[in-house]
Amino acid sequence: MKNPCSHCRPSISRNPLGLIPLMICLFFFTWGSDASALVIVRHFIGGSPPTTSIGEGNLIEIFHAAADQWERAILDDHTVIVNFGWAPIGGGTHTLIHQGGIPNRETEGTILFNNDTNPHHFQWWLDPTPDHHEEFQTYQESFQNLGGGRINVGRVFSEPVGEFASGNYHDLLSIALHEIGHALGKSLANKSWGQETTEGMIEVTAPQPYPGTVIPLARNHAGVTTHFHPTKIHGRPIMSSAQSRTRQALSELDIVANAQLSRFTNITLNPLHSHRISHQAAPVDFLPANTTVRTDNEKRNEVAFQ
């Protein structure tokens, strides 16, 4: 749902009879709509677009497309205000501002995207049609059993054509989906996060889909992070790692993890709006999560496939 600007208001005729059609329309709109739904209130706080970006899109429309995808995934009655804009911060960041309620959820946060010109920082591809994926030739889904059955762990568009096919650019839509994922539960400052991840993992319980699924989390020098483990989970879900010249959509794992953290119970596991690709690759199934494989090139790391 896109929020109208504060200075734009519909005009209404002063003729009382002219109000009747409008009142009828409002009656049917209210009666026919589901009042229970996630609402992400989007507040653009400005900043200058980076001069190094490619593509004819813009942050506002891309952020709307990302928020819309999350709104299609989560249908519980909850409103969160998300301030977003540009800043020289290297990549994408999320900051929790307010939280509360029963169950506890974030109610306001700020998301910023990098606008500096440092070649070692994230530089963006701004898709002018972020609701569609016609720039990509291939789409592939990946699945993994993390203890609760075969769950989708990745929906990835690849092999782009045009200017995005060359250069070390990241899809801004994918990063916006990732940062909104933090605002919906995966935040170190979120009280629900601390309660659910004391063992360094998210354990999915009923009534969520795939109960028994155990989602291992990444770690750094400070401890557990708000990202999925980069080697024990495959398929590149949104809340894992990003890669240039590809697009990630919300996976079932992304949606179920936030549903567990924030106690959402009315979810849609495939909120993709549309597909416009020339080739859909066969699904990839990894070995079970408790299977350990050590590769020649990664002697240090034990990689758990499904």
C-alpha cells in the first residue's frame, strides 16, 4: 500500500447529492476489504541519489515494491512506520526506533541506503520496473530440509541482460527487501529477537508452517548476528548474503522466520507479484541440514547441504 503525500487531498463537490456516489463507493470499499493486514507506512526522509548508480528507477518506487512484497507475505494486523532514504553508510542499514505491543513488534524504524562513491561500497542498479523481472533470463528456486520438512530457501533471478549484466552493481530491490526484513523482526534491538535466538538459532514452532525447522544464524566477533548462516543454509534467502548481478525474492524461510519472531500467524508463502523471464531452471534440492560435506577448497569450513 502506497501512502499518499500529506499535501495531496481528493477534491469533493460541495453539492450534497454529489456525495452519494462517493459514499456508496466508500461503503463497498470498506465492506469488501480485509481490515487485518500488515501495513508498512513508508516515509521518505530524503538524501541525494548516488551519482554512480545505473538504471532509470528511483528509491521511492523500488522501496514501495519491496514493502508491497512483504505486505503480500504477512497478512496479520500490524502497522510499522519505516523512514527511508539515502546516506553515505556503505551498504544498507536498519535502526529500530520504537517497539511494543503484545506480541512485541517493531512499530517504527529507519532504513538507509548507501549514496557514496567508494568503489568498495555497495553501488546500485535502480530497476525502473521493480514489480517485474524482465531484465533476467533465469529464475530458480532452492529447497532445504532444516528439520521441519522441505522448505523453500531461495528464489533467485539471474543472467540479467542490459547494463546490469556488467559491473559490480547490486539490485536495490533485493537490499530493500532485506532491510525491511530486519524491521519486521530480525533486529538485535528487538526484544522478541533476544528471546527467540538465545541458542544462536531460530526454532520454528506451530502454528507456523514447517514446525521443527531450525534456522542457524551467522556469527561474528560480537556473537550471533541477524542474518542466516552463510554455509549451513543454501539457496540465498533474502536474510542471508547478497550478490551482484542477481535479484533475490522473499523465500519461504525468510517469511517463516519473521513469522516466528514476531508471532505473525496469517502468512502467504509465495508473495511474488509476477514473473517475466525466458527460462525457469529446475529446482535445486540440497542434502539434509545434518549432512556435513568438507570441500577441497574450503578445508576450514564444514558446509551443511540438504
